[in-house]
Amino acid sequence: MTAFEASAASGSGDPAPASAGAPPVPGPGAPSVPDPGAAHHGAAGSAPDPGELRRPRSHAPRKQRSPLVRFLRDVAVILVAAIVISFLIKTFLIRSFYIPSESMLETLHVNDRIVVNELVPEVMPIERGDVVVFKDPGGWLSEQPAPEQNPVVAFFDWLLSFVGLTAPDSNDHLIKRVIGLPGDTVKCCNEFGQMTVNGVPLEEPYVQLPANTSDVSGEPFEVTVPEDSLWVMGDNRYNSCDSRCNQGTPSKGFVPYANVVGRAILISWPIDRWTWLDNYSFVFTGVDSADSTGPPGGG
């Protein structure tokens, strides 16, 4: 065969025989055969992708907190929660006061601690006979210097008052029994020494009077309670500077509703005096009906 014939044969459409050991080359239109290593190494002949290699996780044990640290953490959480809850209760529900005077004997004694319902009067109405704590309407209390305390005692006093367990401002408040509501006419005394409300005489089992005394008030009076105000009196009638002796003050002896802190509901200390405080609602039976039908100030 000449050189020309060999060249022509190689340019024809017949494929040259494959060399021994080489992979077969697919012809035109033949399906491609995937390279088994391509799935692991990418393109033929390329190096493995480091980003595709899975790195082993570290299984080193986590450092455990000591039991003491966890205990202290739990105690701190409980204390903070208790303080927050106590503050909310003191602000919106109840708080404590102590009794500094004898004006409410025998119902309340000096240094008794009482629990006051602060939902009165905003949520729950005030009723005749309720024992209420109120801020000085102006001129009822004389100026009192603040007691001196060392910083440590002052801090704990503030902290306990913050959660409602003490009441350092008790001397700035008063506590009396409600006798007259807005519109009531309160008068004392009738021929039997009784006080009347809207003409209805009151039998008051809670009052303390001196021996051989029948009049429930040492001085006569007659008032009509204005709107949004109260007429209040101490149970120890001859040792209580209440609405009667404060008629010369700017409030004219009446207590505005806005000054009422709440209603005393419980003596909480000392333990042997623990008791609910009664408002003796039966004493004022018939007063409401007499408000519209009875003679004002009768009796």
C-alpha cells in the first residue's frame, strides 16, 4: 500500500482499533457512561474538594456548673420573683400599717399591725362602719420630725416597706371608722345620747366611753356630708381627734375619697389578736331608706 492510500484510510469514517488496556471511546450518539470516581472526586483527574469532606465532631464533655452555683442562681431567681410579686401586691392589692395611737380602742390597740385592702374605694365601695386608712386631708396631723436611723437600718426599713412588710409612713396616715357617706346627715346626740344618721339612731357596740357616760360624743354636732367625702370618727370617742375636731381645717372635717388608702380588714400582729375587722353593718340598718324618706337630722 502506498503512503497516499494509508492516509486516505485513516481519514475514512471507520474508527481505528482501540489500543490494548484503554477504555472504549463511545461513538457518536452512544450513551455516555458515568465515571465511577466522578461522584467522589469531581471531574476526572481533579483533586478532592476539601469543603465536601466531613470533619469529625468534637465529643469533648461540656463543663458542668457546680451544684452550689446552680443553687445560688435558683435562690436569686426566687428572691427576685418574690420581691416583684410583693411589690405588685403592695401597690395594687394590700399593704400593712401599724397603729400609733389609742383613738380606735378597743377595736385596735397601739402597735397592732393591720392589713389594708387597697381595692377600696376604686374597685370596692366604701360602706358605713368600714374602718379606713387615709392620708391627712390637711391640718389633721402636726408636723413630726423623721426619726434618725443608721444607714443599714434605713436600708432594710426601705426594702421591707418596698414589699409592703413595714409601713414607715404610718405616722402620716390616720385610721377611723366611717359614719357618714356623701349626702348623709350625721347628728349627735339625741335624748338617749345616741348619734343619728339620716334620722336613724345608732346602737354602736364598738365605741369606748368613759365610765358613767352615755353620750357617744363629748360635743354636739350636725353635718351633711358633701359629695365625694366621708365623715369619720374614732371608736375611742373621748380620745379621738377625728372629723369632729377638724371642722376648722381646710377639709372642714370631711375626708375626700381621693385620700382614702383602703379599708382595714385584718389584725395581723400580734398573733393573739389576729382577727378580721367587722364593719358592723347591722348598726346602720335602715339608714339608706331613711336617706330619702326620713327627716334630715331627726332624732
